[in-house]
Amino acid sequence: MNDMSKANKLLFSLAIAIIGFMIVLYFNSHDDIEVRDTRDAWEIRSQLQIEQQRQQALQAELNVLIEARFDYVSSSEQQQLSTLVNSVDHLKEEAGMTVRRGAGISIELLLERSEAGIPDGRIMAELIQRLLNELNAYGAEAIAVGNERLVTHTAIREVGDQIYMNQRPLAKPPLTIKVIANDPERLLNYMEVSPSKNEFALHGLSLIIDSDGEVELPAFQDQYKLDLLSVIEENGAGDE
Amino acid sequence: MWLPFLFLLIGLALGFLTNLSIPDYYSNYLSIAILAAFDTLLGGIRAHFEKKFNQHVFISGFFFNIVCAVILTFIGDQLGVDLYLAAVFAFGLRIFQNIAGIRRFLFDLRQEKIQKKMRK
């Protein structure tokens, strides 16, 4: 390019400058909007605490699993079998396939007489869902509505004018919801002031919450349908 | 040789310093414009090597190609047809041809130099 005239050189250089400018413009316009962290120290600290608690819970779970695996690996066939059976029993209990007894509370749904006469006793599925969400949020361990145990894939739906839970219709009120909790006293206190009471009252239903020591929850009666589940082979973040 | 680099730096600096950005919607147009500019630049360099370079052709081609490509993209956008692909295809093809031409010319240049040395 030594024989290039000065004018030509300048021309090429200008073209290159324009291209450079456009490229920078292009990358500038692709910058994502910066998300600013606006949490203060207190929020970060409480977030950290939550994460630490989660870590502890996961660690405890992991320890149990490691113990079970150790039992399985380091023992005779007989013991291996019993370890497996224990694991299966444990999983069944966690999945809600066994009858469970424990300290807890019971909530009775009653029809309320209002000025408008006797309401027809219809409950909305959403009401029940909200109530169950609240119970779960306040530390419920296991829940049963009437004779239906709440398990992981329980669906609560409105079919016609009835509520179906686990594909079976729920009884009309009065209806009892039984809840097992680690700390029934606390759950009771929470439920006494929960918004659910008002929401049910709006629909002509009253909640009577008792902490009657021991409650017995029925087992989940159907088979788990796991045909569509599959194991994820890849490692998630933090698995290594 | 250093002048183009200097101007590239000037262009980059200008871009970074002005901190301009265009809406995401128009980034398609910009990429097409960049492609068109590249094509014309490489074409100019090749023409220069082949001693057929013409300033007026270069300048007009540089801006005309950019405008044309952007208009084509715009029309494609309005019609709902990805017309900018046509521009990408044409420019991509020509960029490769131009690069090939430049490469061949550089090889020839080197060959000549070696032969001159041998003759000495």
C-alpha cells in the first residue's frame, strides 16, 4: 500500500473510522440495562440468613441421605434390604401415603346464617387454595381436607357446583381441615388472625380453629401418577 | 499504514465517548449498515490493488450501499418479509470475494519480491 496516494489513504481511513463508530454504536445499543442493587445492609443480612437456613436444611437432608447410603453400602444383604425398606417407608410417609398422627390443629368450616338467609354452602376452590397456602406458609407439615390428604400434586378444582380434591368431590360444609404442625400453638395463633377468616366470612362461612392436641390424617388413597416424570441427568448449579 | 489504525481508534473513541445508543428495534438496520460499509471498504482495497480505484466510485458506493441496505431492510420490515437477508447474502458473498481477491494479490506481491531477490 506504499504507492497509495494521500487522498486515497485518508478516504480509506475515514471509512474505517465510520465503521468503527458504527460497531461501537451497535455494541452500545446491545448493553443491557444495568439492574441496580438497592437493598440496604439490613435486607442483605436477612437475605443471607434465609440462605444460610436453607443451606442448613439442605445439609441436614444430605446427611440423612449419606447415612442411608452408608448403611446400604456397608452391610449384609439382609440389612441392605431393611435399609431399602426403611427408605421406601420414609419416602411413603413424606409423600403422604400413610396415615399420620401428630400434634396439630383442626379447622372446622361452618355455614353461617346471614341476614340474606341460609347461604347455599358453596365454597370456592380458590378459597380453599388460599387457606392451604396460608397453612403451608405458617409451617404446616401435613394437611387433610375432609378425607382427602393434600399431597404434592393434589389439584383443587371447581367442577360444576362442587369442589373436587384429588379427583373426588369434597363434602359440603361442615367440613374439617386437619393440620399437623411442628408448633401447633404458633400455627393456631397465626390462623386466628389470618385474612382467611374474613375471606370465608365474606362467603358466609365461619372458621372454627381448635388446637385439640392429636390429629389423625388419612393416607393419600390413589397411586402417584409419575408416568410423565423423568430424571434430569445434567448437574444443576452447585452440584459439583 | 498507521493512518487507518489511527482513524479506527478515533472512530472507536468517538463511539465510546459520545455513549450514543440506538433503540434495540433499529439494531438490525445498524448491523446491515456495518456490513455494507465493510463490503465497500474491502471492495475499495481490492480495486486499489488492481489499480482500478476511483475515489468517486468509492465514496458514492460507500454511502449508497449503506442507504440502499437500510432501505431494503425497512421495506422488508414493512412487508413482513426478511428482505434484509438478501442484503446479508449479497454483502456476505461480496466480502468473501473481495477478501479472496486481496489475498491472491498479496500472494502475488510476495512471489514477485522473492523472484526479484533470486535474480539478484
